[in-house]
Amino acid sequence: MSEYAKVRQHLLQIEQQLDSLHLSQECAPDAQAFESKEPFCVDTMAPEQWLQWILLPRMFALLDSQLPLPRRFAIAPYFEVAFKERLLEVQPLIVLLQQLDDMLNQEDAN
């Protein structure tokens, strides 16, 4: 299986986990929320919103266009801090995010 196929499969698992934890939303945040200049849109979005409405669509767009995937990628630590009050509840999501970090940080990844 190609790296792109593995990453796509993993992103789909993250989407499913968001749904199963009842963290996904039916409606996107207001347009202004997307204009944030802060990392992870911390000033305008909840962590799960950023994941659902920014990271996942951008990653799928990269895959669909066969563009280079990001390297030196680390989002799991942010989510561990952001969800520290309910870490046990969201642990399955954190595990998937850490696996994504690991996939994208492999030295031999193309």
C-alpha cells in the first residue's frame, strides 16, 4: 500500500473516531473563525473543530492532488494539552493522532 493510501486510511479512521466520540459537528464554524493567524486557530476554534474543518480537509486535498505531505509533523502533543481535562475519554483519538505524526515523520517517507 502506498504512503498516500496509508495516510488516507488513517485520516478516515480519525474522522470516524471524531464521530464516535461525538466531537464532530454538522456545521462549520463561522467564516471569520477560519481567518485566525494563531496556530491551530486556538483563538477562534475548539481543537476538534480545527481537526475536522481545517486539518482533515487540507490533508485530503494534498492526497487528492498527490502533493507532498507535511514532514516534521506533530499534532498529538497539542491535542494532549488541549484535552488534558478529558484525556482518558479522548485517548483513542490521541493514539490515532500520534500514529499520524509517526507516519509523517518517517525518515524514508516520500
